[in-house]
Amino acid sequence: MNSLLAAIRFLTILPVPGSRGTRQEDLEHCVVFFPVVGLLVGALTGAAALALYHFLPAMPAAAVIVILLAGISGGFHIDGLADTADGLLGPHDRKRALDIMRDSRIGSMGALAIICLLLLKFGALASVHRDVIPVAVFLMPVAGRVAIVVMMAVPPYARTDGGLGAVFYKKPPRFSALIAITVFVTVAWFSAGHAGMISVAATLLGVIVFGAYVKRRIQGATGDTLGAACEIAEVIPVLVLGSFLGSGGGPR
């Protein structure tokens, strides 16, 4: 239970009473619960989407969902996306790229990456048929948190001087990745059938390709690239479900 609470504390801004889940040991063992946090966030955002798309036109409802998805994680993963873009999308060598990613300031590539991602999420959500939206919004956080775990199992950890992500590599992440994929497959199948399976396949392919890219660029993953993987993976289910289960969620 402490490890689950640690996962909730680490990945979200959801209130967790007391001090349980705050020990270093709890954080080291919490990776296996990342998909559970995805399910929790997905249930909350899916329920919100069901209400929002009932009372609002598609475009403002989509905007609120994008804000909610970003806010519930405290912008944590978006920050990782920005740092990753600043470090990797430029003519930097490995050392310089890692230094840039550790810098708290945002550069032009990071800002552009955030804008592009939010626009893509908004456009995808606004165009999907409203009957599909609750399922898509439910799967988005699940895909993102599963992607973090799978990403840990693809490239090794890149930094030799610690870092926020180092704590999760103290135990081999492959077993946790297998559990995460199993959870993702199960919920995707029961919520979206064959389209859900295509979402799983597309998400895993995206994570593997991204993992191979960061391994080539900086010889492994960092906490920032884990956050970037989460954000990239989140948008894939809504794109897939919109393509296979229907679009046309335009304004009323």
C-alpha cells in the first residue's frame, strides 16, 4: 500500500493524507503501481469527459480535458517533454544534451514541443465522436503511465551522477514492464475491443522507437525522457480510436 501511495504522490497532485508513501524505499518499489495510477487518473478524467461532452460543445470540452490531463500531473511530464526537446532536438553532443535537460529553464524547442503536443491533443479530442471520448480519455493516462514503465525497460539509465529517474532503476524494471503491458492490454480490450488492441500496439511501438532514439542520442533514458514518453503515449489512443471507432465530434 505504501508503494501505491508513493506512486500516486509522485505521478499526480491528488491529495494523499498522512505521510505514508514518502520513504525512499516506497519510491523505489512503486514502479509496478504506475499503471494503477493511470487507471485512477483515467477513471477521473473519463468521468469528467462524460459530463463535459454532455453539457459543452466538443471544442471547449476538449480544451478542458487537455487542461485537466496536464493539471492532474502538475505539469510534471510536460516539463520532461520540454527538457527532452531542448536537449535532444539540436546539434548537441551527449554531455551538452544532458546538461541542457537538467537546466530548469525552457528553450525555444521545449516551448515548441509543448505547443505542438497540446494542439495535437486538443485537435484529436475535438474531432473524435463524443460517444468514443470517455473511452479514449480513460485510456490516455493508462497509456502514458504504462509507457513510462516500458521506457524504463528499453534503454538503460543515461546519467552516471544520479538524477530523479535513477531511483527507479535500482530494481530491474522488466518485470514491472510486463505487468504494465498486461494491464494495458486487459483494459484496452474490455473498453475498446480490437481498436483498443491497435492502441496498445501503436503505443508500444511508439515507446520502443522513442527509446531507441534516446539511446542513440544520449546512450539511455533520463527522468525527462520518461516524462516525454508519457506525454507522447497519451495522445496515441485518442488518435487510434478516432480513426477506428469514428470521428465527427465537432461543435454542436
